[in-house]
Amino acid sequence: MADRQELRDEELVSLCQQGERQCFEILVRRYMEKAFHIAFNFTRDAETAKDLSQDAFLRAFANIKQFDGRSTFYTWFYRIVVNLCLDHARRHNRVTWESLDRLSEEPGEQRQLADSTFVPEQEAIAGEAKRKADQTLESMPNKQRTAFLLRNHQGLSIADIAKVMKTTEGTVRVYLHRAVAALRQSLMEFV
Amino acid sequence: MKQRAPLQSACKSFEEDLVLYYYGETDEVEQRRVQQHLSQCVSCQGFLDDLRRWLPQIAKSEPMAPAFWDDYYRETVTKLARQEERKHWWRALLAPRPMWMVPAFGTVGVAILVVGLLFGKGNLSSFIQRPAERIPQEILADENQLQFFESMDLLESLGKLEKQDDPSTDSTSSQSIRVRMQQDIV
């Protein structure tokens, strides 16, 4: 099992397709944080993000035999996560503004005490800006928001985002630029 | 409380390139072009600085506790196992059996059929042959009660006789009826 941890995604997927569920569990370990954070960026609710991202793993596993290797596993998997998040957003049409800061209040407080350079005022401004940015993101068209979150929050390349969104790189560039412009506009109002 | 930090505007023709430059999504030619422009344009420098300042802030999230991830992983693995069980329960039923099981199942089936016929038939015949002429105890009890009610009718008749003992009525005729009734009872 230990040497399997070293296997590439595609090798693990191949073993999963032969019925080795344990290999999929390695992929869960590998992608759970990213999956959760994407879902959290979309939903702003930790419980919902957990459910959605776990659901994405279940769907990926159920359809693992349909993965043909034309794209990388993570772009295929990200697409499942994003689709679930967008479906959820469509069904609920509403976002609860719960931040990760509030969920982990205690570690934040400990950090404040330990960090001598911590400036409460700057932190408050940054928090408010983030909140404003989150609201702007929520009101954005889904495609712009998806492109922005995958690039800015998840660090996916434009080429990979294009694969996840099944569109061209040029279109992703336009989405990204529009999203940044909208955010900039909202932050201009804020400062 | 709020700190004024006005965002810079960029040259319109460079805005999109600056966003892509910030994300490292420009090729070498575009990169050189943007860098050259930046060296001459203060507004675009300010715009890029704003992106560098704000975009990482927006993406920032506090790390979750390790216990959260342990629970997350355990839950997901459990859900995966359950999903797999649900998916395969019917396959177990339809799975091909070893050849030796065919005559074994056949023998067991015939044995069940024979035992069923033997015992089932015995029960059926005993049910059919139940004597219809045998009178149940309940009906016999009802018959005794009928005799009881007949004697009750006689007592009722005696009550009527007592009413007739009234002085206003004819004493001789009533006396003769009473004698007749007492004879009936006897």
C-alpha cells in the first residue's frame, strides 16, 4: 500500500478501473482538500462543501470506468466538483456568508497572540474586502466565477480550466479578465 | 477605521494582458511587451500592484484542523464502501455458481417437494374427512337453554293467575283456572 502512494493519478485510476477501491482512497486523500475548498468557494458553507465534495468523490468512483484518460484525472474530477457546486447553487440560489475564519476562530486567536506584527485594523480591512469580494463573486455569472475561482483560488492553468469548463482557452481568458474587472470595481467602491 | 487605498486604473489595451501577466499566463513575446510597457507606465504598475495585493487576499482561507480531514477521509471511505455494496448486491445473486451446485440444488428441491406433498396431503384429508354430523358442544348448550325458557313461560302464566286473584274478579272462575294451571305444571 505504501508504494502505491507514490503512483501517479493515472496509474491509480487504472488500478481503480480493475476494481481496486483502495487506490481510489489514495486519490481521495490526495484531492480532498482541493475538492473541499472549491466547494467552499462556491457555497460559503463548510457542511455543504463537505457534502458536495464527498458526493463528487462518490460520483467519480461510480463513473471511474468511463474515465478514458484523454484529460488528466484532476481536470476530470474538478469538472465533477464544479458541476455539483453549480447545480447546488442553481437549486438553492442563495449563498450563506460563513467564512473559514469564523469556523476556526481558536487557531486565529492563537495566531494573533503569537504574531507580533499582527495589525487588527489591517486585518479588519482585509476581512471586509474579502467579504465584499465574496459577494461580488456570488453575483457574477457562473462561468466567470468558475474561471476565476479555479485560477485564483485553486491555481489551475488556463489550459486546464478550459478542459474543466469544456471551452477554449481564449474564452477562459475573457472570463478571467471580466471577473477581475468586476472584483476590482467592487473593491474600488469599498476603499 | 477604513484605510484609503484607491485602486489604480490601467491602460485599456493592457488591462487583460496585465491580468494574464499576473497569473503567469502570458507567452514570452507577450511577457516582454507587458514588461516594456510597465517600465514606462505608472498607472499600469499601480494596477499590477493592486492585483498582487488583493487577489491573494481573496483566495486566502484558514487551514482546517487535521481532525477535520481525518473525519472527512474516514466518512468518504465509508460512503464509498456503502456505495460499492449497494451496487453489487444483485450481482452476488446472479453470479455464476460452480457446476456441482446444480445437482445439489436439484436434490434439495425434490426433497422439499416430496416432504411437502406427504405432510400437506395428510393434513388436507383430515380436514376433508371431518365428521359433519358431529354436533358441537355450543349447540347442545343452546338446546338446554331452550328448555329453560319454556319453564320460564309457565312461571309468567302463574303471575297472570295471581293478578286474577283480585277480589273484583269472579272468584269461582279464577279458582277453576288456577287449578287447571297447577295441573299443567304438575
